[in-house]
Amino acid sequence: MQRLKQIALLGAALLCISGLFAVVSAAPYAAYVIDARTGKVLHSRNADTRLHPASLTKMMTLYVVFDAIRRGEISLDTPVRVSTNAASKPPSKLYLKAGQKVQLRYLVRASAIKSANDAATAMAEAISGSEAAFAERMTRTARALGMKDTTFKNPHGLTQAGHLSTAHDMTTLGRALFFHFPDYYNLFSRTSTVAAGKTIYNTNRKLLAAYRGADGIKTG
């Protein structure tokens, strides 16, 4: 879209995701709509209320992965061995097998497009050694971006105590993804792709088709 990037709607998306989990059944409506280029706030309601971000979590997972690539810690060509822990994650997933080796680029695609929990976990373990260590890095990155009300406990967004964010903070993260890593941003608007020999489809494809100019980023 010309005036507003879809990332401006991430705050509203947070409401939709939170409503899917019984643990936050009493969660209020939360929204934070901005002009992504100028930062001008167009709508705000309960924007700083902490809620469970669900699969919006993978926005930060990918941000940290992109940052690790930029720093030379890992590359898109790096073969990642899938752990038993990663393979055991529930759907949405790529159905990776424990011991399987997959290039990082395909794990990135699966996380961004299919919202695959096993792929997100495999990337986290490859970079930081464990989910917990990677989640700590995610939280440190959040603070560096000015996301003061966000704490991450895992890289996939499955329900976990203390794993919380706000519409305001998620919008900040969306802008950071868009401006800091523009070369990867097209991933979020793809309706399908190939990852690890499988054709996968975007979990956001209904949103992408329903809203003219929508280009991502995540629902859950």
C-alpha cells in the first residue's frame, strides 16, 4: 500500500492472535496503527497492555536471525541439524525429522511463510545453542529497539508464562524489520515457496488477498 504499510496493523493483529488462547481469554482489544514511514500514530487503544504475542513472536526470531547473518555468525547456506526438541514442536510446522540437516535459508522461509515452529526452534538452537539462550537474545534485542514492555521466553510463540508483548512494541518491531532488513521483507508477501523440498503456503494468504496492498508481516 502507498500510505500505510501492513506493519502498521500489527497492533490490531495482536488482538486477533491473543483471542485464540484460553490463557488470555480476558484480554482486551489492543491496537496501534501508525504511518510506518513517519511514525505518526493514527489509532491507539490498549497499546501498552501486555498480551501473549503468539506467532508474532517469529518476527523477532527472524530479526535476530537476520542480524546474526549480517554479523557473520551464520549464513543462509549453513546446514542446520534439527534436534529432537525442534522436531517435537506442534504445528504449524515443516515436519522436520530429528537429525535432519536443512540449510538455514529454508528454515527462514518456513518460519516467515508457514510460521513453522520446528523451523524457528532449529534456527534458535543453531545460533544460541538453546531456546532459552536465544530467547534472552531476543529480549535484549527488543530492549535495544525500544520495546520496553516485551519479554520473550521462546522463539516460536507457543504459550509460556512470562512470554508477553504489546501492540505498541510489536509495531516497533515491524518497522524495524522493514527498515533494517529490507532485502528480506519480500518474504512476508509470498503466498507460497519451497522449503526443504516441500511447497509451503503462507498462513497469511487470506489477509494478503483480502486487503489491497497488504505485504505482511505476520499473524499467528
